[in-house]
Amino acid sequence: MSGGAIAGPDGRLRCPWGLSAPDYVAYHDEEWGRPVHGDDALFERLCLEAFQSGLSWITILRRRETFRLAFDGFRVASVAAFTEADRDRLLADPGIIRNRAKVEATLANARVLAEWAPGELDTLIWSFAPDPAARPVPRTLADVPAVTDESKALSKDLKKRGLRFVGPTTAYALMQACGLVDDHLADCAARGA
């Protein structure tokens, strides 16, 4: 899948990954690469990208609603108040990824973020958005990086502030998903939408 945009059943050109599974079509067309703001919304994306580490995104996407229920909508204040009993409940929940390190990182990250001022996470993350004019438009999937200087810097800053499971690749996936960068391919109908 290193080629350019391909036509879907409806004739619209899309990034090839956006047609690789039926669940991806709506996510690709309506969500991925669109700007996301708000501390809770960004916390959710940060958590889900961390849970995705080492797995396929489709695994997370198919469980996203269950994740939202398990983590009380990813409201920072609510997750920060989770107890050991909540942690145990999460580790026993077959509807999410029951990785102890990822669950504990999510709870620890919520506790860190609960101490931040409202809007601080949003402001921090978006401060790492690169100038779109300075980035080449990807023509094929081979042109889309997994890590950038900005994602390395974002990862380093988040780690310095006490957040976990926020490596450069996870940070870049967050940047892509939340619209800090537009990595839809040049001929993709969703580019710039």
C-alpha cells in the first residue's frame, strides 16, 4: 500500500488505508486529519494512540465506544479520580486493551493533566503544529513520515511534564489524527476538508 490515492466503491479517491477495512471509511472521510480541540477530546486521542502502540489502529477504532464507556468519556477530571478498584475493573474489561502499563499510564496521565489549567493541554499540543506551507503534500503513503521533528519535540515536552506512553511515533499519530498536520494524500477527496 505505498501507492497514491485509490477510488472507493463510490468513485471518490481516498488514501489506500481508508479503504482497507469498512470501519475505516467513515473515520478517514469524516474524522482523521480534522482539527480536534479541547482538553478532554485531546486526552482521549492521546490515550487511544497510546493504547494503539504496537497494534493496528482498527483494533482501537472498533473498541473506541467501549473505551469511552470504560474511561468515563475520557474526562480528565473523572479519570484522574479513578481508584485501584477502577484500575482492576479496567484490567478485567474484555472490551478494551487490557495492557497494565497502558492502563496505568492513562490513569497517571489523567492525574498529571488534572493539575493543569483549563485549555493548557490544547494550547500545548497545538503549539507544535508545523506550518502547513512548509510541508510537502504527500503523493503516496511512502511520503508520509512516522516521526517528525515536531513530534519528537512534542513527545519530549509531554514526557518532561510527566506524561507517559507519549513517544515520538505516538505523538505524530496524534498530530495526524487531530489535524495538526494534513497527511491525506494529494489526490484524496478528504484532503483539506
